[in-house]
Amino acid sequence: MKVAVFSCKPYDKRTLEAATQNSSDVELFFFESRLSSETVSLANGFDAISCFVNDDLSRDILEQLSTFGIKAVALRCAGYNNVDLYCAKALAIPVFHVPDYSPTSVAEHAVALILTLNRKIHRAYHRVKEGNFALEGLMGFNLEGKTVGCIGTGRIGQAFCRIMAGFGCRVICYDLAPNDELIEYGAEYVDLETLYADSDIISLHCPLNASTHHLINKTSLDKMKNGVMIINTSRGALVNAQEAIDGLYNGKIGHLGLDVYEQEGKFFFEDMSDHIIYDSVFQLLLTFPNVIVTGHQGYFTDIALRHIADTTLENLAQLNDAPEHFLRELTNKH
């Protein structure tokens, strides 16, 4: 099977090549370009493609892939909001994802953002390098006893809740399907209104869909405590960035940690240090001392990359083993 791998960085290539050392069934061809209307022609002549979070798998792209004879799409991520699954199912193109690459990697990154924002590690680091050891302006708060709200308790959300419980926090959750193990662990499931009102820290671990798009907006912010900390390591469009900025200005948001951004596809995963980033909202976010933005690196650990590579190849192998079962993983749910 010949597979075109899009959005492939050097670290992706290394882990994927290592995973294919003992396999002769799959031959990978690597493209650093994102899949888009401009690059979709690169997929012509391949049997399948592998994509990442910001590749375009909308209807037009999928229809072109179908004309090329593409037999499958193997996502190297858990989220699939960039895929028109209904179109994929209609075209009989199976879509696979990696639902469990390393939940703790993203959960730990969310906690790292909380600790950095709270104890102002980013500011202290630069002060000390400049010989400034003054503590004024660096005061944080104890996590023990704080109420942490977790929206979404899938694998990542569960890992996050367990970590925060270890700090001595009261953990409250919202999810359409409560997890009994978390309840036994001491977490409480509440409605969104209660979570907004009671939480000192809110961390987002839910998928992006029509019901969660811009979940954090002026209306939801108005229901939260003044000075609330908001963490998003899930998908950028869960947060209305402009209304979050308004919340930063008026003090409703005391700290904001983002590993994702709604318009990140324009520049995330690239070295933009010699370029102007033409996004005034993003640039404004970077000016706040109580905001930290990282470039979608929550998943980026050695274990997670190896698991992504292994699972991607296992997903592709299913086509060789049982090609008649073409509606797999995601498409069989839609």
C-alpha cells in the first residue's frame, strides 16, 4: 500500500519510519505540505493518505481524493473536526483516527500551563536571567482547596482530573456521559451553569462540534468567577478569542493558557520567526502578561509520537487484512 503522509515534520518521519521497519505492507511517502486544494493533487497515484490536525478534509477535497482512488484516510490525531465524515461515508472512504495516543501527555501539558500561569514561571525565568530577583508581581495561589472544572471527561479529561485531585483540588466535571471511575475517585459531575459559577480554574477537554463551538464566549464568561483561569489544550475554536480578550481587559479572566488557537492552521507547526503574523487577535493575545500560548505541543512527547505512528500503521493494515469492512472507526459512527 502506497501512502501519502501530509503535514509531515522531521519528527513524524522519524517515528513513522521506525514503525515501518518490520513491515513490508505499507510504503510511506512524506510531504511537509498540508493537505489543501492547492496540494491535493499530490495524493494522485496513492492508495491512502495520512493527515494531521490542520489538514483540509472538507467535501471538495474528499471528492477529489475519491477520484484519485484513495481508499482510506488515516488521521494521526484524536480529533476529527477537520473531516467531513458524512461525505467520507457517502464516498466509502474509511477514516481512522488515534483515539488514545497518550492521554497523560495532553493532561500534563494542561497542568504545566496552570502551574506556569499561577506561579508566573515564564516571567520569573526572564527576570532571573536579567539579574532581577525581586518577587513583587510574582505572587501565585495555592492549588490545594481550589475548585477545578473539567469540561469533557474522555481519556484526556480523566487523566487531567486525577492529576488535579492529587493537588488537593475539588474537581467538578461536565460531560454528556459521566464516568463512574472518576466519581469513585472523588470527582463530581455538575451542569455547565454550576461548573461556570463554582470553578476557579476551567480546563477544556471536549471535542469541537456544533454544540461546543465558541463554548467560551461572553455569555459563558459572565457566569464565571472574576479572575477565573481558563485552559484550552483541545481545539482552538472552543474559545471565542476576541471575547476572551474582552474578558482579560475587564478582569473576568485572570489567566488564560492556550495550546490551540482557532486560526492556528495559518502558522502553527511552522517557524514564523522571520515573518509577520497577519492575525491581529492572536498578536494582541501575546501582549498580555497573564496569557501563555504554546504551539499545539500538548501531545508532543516521545511516547505519544510512537503510539501515533504505531496506531496509524495498524489502522492502515486493517485495509489489507479486511478491505470489505470499509466503514471503520469514525465513519461507522456517522
